[in-house]
Amino acid sequence: MQRIIAACGNDCAACPRYLPRTDAELERTAQMWYDIGYRDRVCSKEEISCAGCKPTNSCRYKIISCTTQKGIATCGECDLYPCDNIRSCLEVTKSFIPACRKACTAEEYAMLERAFFEKKQNLDRISIKRRTSDTTRFPERIKSLVGEKKYTVNDIGMSGGSVYIYDDMVLKAGVQSAQDERCVRIMQWLDGKLPVPRVICCESSDGFTYLLMSRIKGRMSCDEHYMNQPELLVRLLAECVDMLWRTDISDCPVTRDLSAELADARARVENGLADTQSIAQYGFSSPLELLEYLEKNRPSDDPVFSHGDLCLPNIFFDDDHISGFIDLGDAGIADRYRDLALLARSLRHNSDGTYGKVFEGITEEMLFSELGISPDREKMRYYLLLDELYQ
């Protein structure tokens, strides 16, 4: 579902009030609004329906009036974000979470979470994109290295932040985090071991990190050239897996085993960063329920070198050979099924129409056969469930 972000950060596309809705849906929403406490009575369908924010709408924070006066679409585009007004709005929104959990089904709560309770993440993402898209704010060392070189901007796979593609370099700019330091350490350690970008410069400024690295040649493994050649694609992907798993981990500086992954997952759950909507489809009512299941059902570890996000867009081929791996922020020592589960899912989703186009003749079984393994399906499911807490 494509997002429609309102001035305050709400996602209108997920809102049960946003038109078009059926009469039955609006009646259920009116009852839900009363049960939650958003309204002191069950409203009519006409009153509960919404066609989007307007300056004339009733809003205690007058956010749409403010953004309209400033000529911006959302609070995330404002130089003052987050101001006291939007902070107050976010706090009040958050205060309704317990009532929503109590009054709603798991499916309804997931819908409301995406519509209302992710507004801060939505605004943060817009603010980060705005900040990192301003090349005048690059640290001086970065400016001196990129100079006046031409670039394109690539947003694939980025949650906020910006990626600048130069002829021979790539610059990733985003909010500073512990992952940045891990990424630099692992890329430097992998230099000469695996085909990965070379770190040219990494600078932090005002809470943002700017990582400049060499550019991997070739095309993503999900390029149509490879998707239309299933046997070649699967052979190369199996070679990638084998290349990773054969890497000597005796002095690897980063460990991303289940202890590390579950600790980070718990932090995400406790800070409200896990996506309830994606979790509901697996039969869990909340991120915490899923987390507790994963903590109680930890499989044994079979440590290898793991990419951490081994999906097709992060693997590059050139002239029908492996040219490199990108996006190594989660790489380190981990169980081999961490990569295998994500790669098999990526292969399936890139071929079955999930991303728009169907490519015939590609199956997960082809990958397993090429690797010469009979997969542990329960372990694969475990790592896919764990990944849901990182969405």
C-alpha cells in the first residue's frame, strides 16, 4: 500500500476514515472511535468519513494551518521540527495506544498503528531525507573528496537518508547510529577477503553520518538480465553464499549472533519501532508476543560469516560474475540460516510478482539444490520471523 503522509505524519492510506470507504466500514469505524474514546458518541457515516486535512478542519494543534502558511506539506519539512506543538501532538497520539489495543482486533490495531502511531517515524524519515539531501551540509572533508562530480540519487533500500551515486564512488548519508561504526569496521576487515566497497572516508556531523566508499561495478542480481536467466542467476547466487560461508571468521570483529540480534530486537520493540501490521499476518498479536516467542525458541547456532541482509539488490554481478556485496551494516558472525532465509525470500519475491513483474522458472528449491542442501524449514521460518521485528 502506497503511503499518503498528512501534515502531522499520519498515513491517510491506512486510515479507516479516509475515503473511499464502504458504508459498513465507516459504521464500524464510527463504533471503534467511540469504543477507543476518540468520540463521545457514535458518529454518522458522513461525520466520521474524511477526505484529507484542510486548513478549515478542526485541529487543536492547527498543524495544517501552520504548514500551509509555511508552504510545506508536512512538519518533517520544517526547519523547527520537532517543535513543541508537534511534540505535544505525538504525545497525545501515543497516549491512545492502550485504549486502541483494548478496543480493537489485532488487524484493526495494526491498521491504526500504521495510520496514526507511526507518525513520528514518518516525519523523522521526511526530515532526515530533507537534511541529507542538502549537499551544502556535507562535512568539509566529504565536500573536498566529491567536489563538483556529477551524481544521481538512489533511494532503493534506504529508510530515510540519501544515497549519492558518483561514477566511481557512493556516498550514504543518514542518522548517526551504532550500525555505522560496525559497517566501517566490517568493510575494512573484509578488504581483500570479499568483493566489498572500499571505505574512502567516514565523517559524522550534527548527528548524521556520511560514509563515502568505492562503487561496486555491475548490476544488481535482480536486474532483468539475470531474472530472465534462472539457471545463471541461481548458480551465481549459490556462489555468493558459498563465498560468504567460506570466509575465515576467526578474527572477525563483529558478532551478530542471536544474542545480539534478539537484544537489538527487544530495544526496537520497547521503543515502538517494530511494524505490527507485518507481524499480524503470522498470527502474533503484538511485536512483544513475537519477540517472547523468539526468545523462548532459540535454535542452535551454526556460525559462519553472514552478510546480514542478503537480498538480491545487495548482490552485484558484472559480466556474469560476482562483482560485490553492498549494504554491510548488519554483517558479522551469525548462523548460516540468517542469510539463507532472507536470500530465499528475496529470490521468491523478486520473481513471483511481489514487486510488480513475474519471472518464470525461478524457485527457492533451485537455490537449495545448487547449494546441495536440504533446508531446515523451521530454522528458516525462525529467521524470517526475527526479520519482521526489524521492518
